[in-house]
Amino acid sequence: MSASSSSKKQTLFISTLIISWYSSNIGVLLLNKFLLSNYGFKFPIFLTMCHMSACAILSYISIVFLKLVPLQHLKSRSQFLKVATLSIVFCASVVGGNISLRYLPVSFNQAVGATTPFFTALFAYLMTLKREAWVTYGALVPVVAGVVIASGGEPGFHWFGFIMCISATAARAFKSVLQGILLSSEGEKLNSMNLMLYMSPIAVVALLPVTLVMEPDVISLTLTLAKQHQYMWILLLVNSVMAYSANLLNFLVTKHTSALTLQVLGNAKGAVAVVISILIFQNPVTVMGIGGYSITVLGVVAYGETKRRFR
């Protein structure tokens, strides 16, 4: 009886984690779109800096005070430089993604983002000469073909937004491969929580001058917007906390399930985000667009399965 009760509690706990992970990931994506496209807050770099500031503060509280995971220290200047490099690449991916949301609907943004495995496989081969089975590479064909089809059927297609979205997706994949190379030794490996703890402050320092140069009127216009909309600061705060929660829950779901489970759930999450965004923002979609995105998702699923079988 106790074993059955324990099993039910574990199932309930994992289910709650997954629902919370979905909510935070989809929530921050939709709120980003709302702020940057519908609300008039046209400062994607500053928004990213807010996200990174929240991640820095909340990571410190979670690790140092709440002790959710043991604190891992940086052991050398070399390790610090590696983490700093990852932080810059990570910044580029988040900023690019946020900029793209100003010009593209969430549904198309997610379709392009689903091509991450293609770029990961490409960078893995170029940087490490790591080869997969040919059937695995074959599964990437529909991943790219689906996005091409979706692009042709996207009523809200915007070239600059598309380029920024592709760049963000490539940067995300590049960071993943780079992390495996730079922090490959046992002495330098950091779990994702500690990596976020060190990456976030570096990201804030890197984004501050970029914000001042690229978005010089951000403070004055944000204050003006805050006077017009009384919930402005609350939206920014909630958005930033959700950005951290997405990273924290990503770590916890992986810890309590597996990386493969996370990958499968991630594929489904993209589809859920697309449906919800269409219902909320009422952006027009076409049969060609839906078909292209479906082909991409099926390609990603096939890629993951063939990679697992031929490993």
C-alpha cells in the first residue's frame, strides 16, 4: 500500500513539474510576444537584460540560500573564459529570438525554432567531426523542408524577423555544441543551474552597453509606457521571473525524468504553444503553414528516434 502511495505521489510530482514547465515556457514566450509586438514595448535587448538579471538574482538565491543544488565553483581563469564565451552565445540566441517576435507570429517562430536539431548536427560535424548514421541525417531533410513550406504559406512572413529567428536558432544549437566541447572535462563540468548562475551576470554586463547604444531611449520610453499602463512593471517582473522558472523547471524535469523525455515533451510543447498563440493573438494561418510545421515536427521526432537507435 505504501509503495503504491509513494508511486502515486511521485507521478503527481512529475506531472506537476511538467505542467509547470510547459506553463513557464509557453507563458514567457507569449508574454514576450505580447510585450514586444502588441503592447508597444519595442526593446528586445533590454527585455533580455531583464531576463538575465532575474536569472542572476534567482539563481543565487536558489543555490546559495535554498540549496536546491550544491554550489559549484569556477576553478580557473580558463573555465571562467569558457563560461563567458557560452554566455555571449546564449545572449545572442535569446536577443535574436526576442527580436524575431517583434516581426513574426509565435506559430512561425516556433516552426523555425524546431530546426534546432539540424543546426546542432551541422555544428557537431563541423566542430568535432562527429558523424551520425546517414539515416539520421536523412531525418533532418523534412525538418528543413517543413520550414521552407511553412515560410511559403506564412501570411505574416517578414524577412528580417525570419533572419533573426534563424540566427537565434543557430546560436542556440551552437551554444549546445560549444558547451559540450568547452566543459567536457570532469573537473570543469557544471550542471545547468550553476552554469546559469555564472552565465547570467556576464550576460547582464555584456548586454548593458549594447542596450545603451542600440536602445538609447529605453528608460524614458519605458517610464512613459509605465505611466500609460499601470501594470507595466508587473508584466516585466512576471515575464523575467518566468524566464528563470523555465530554466529551473527544465533542469528539474530532466533530473526527475530523462533527457529523452525532455526532448519528446519539448516537441509537443512547441505544438501546444502554436495552438495557444493562434487562439490568443488570432494571427492568420494557412493549410500550407500548418502542413509545413507538422512536417518539421515529424522530422524532429524521427531524427531523435534514429539518433537513439543508431547510437
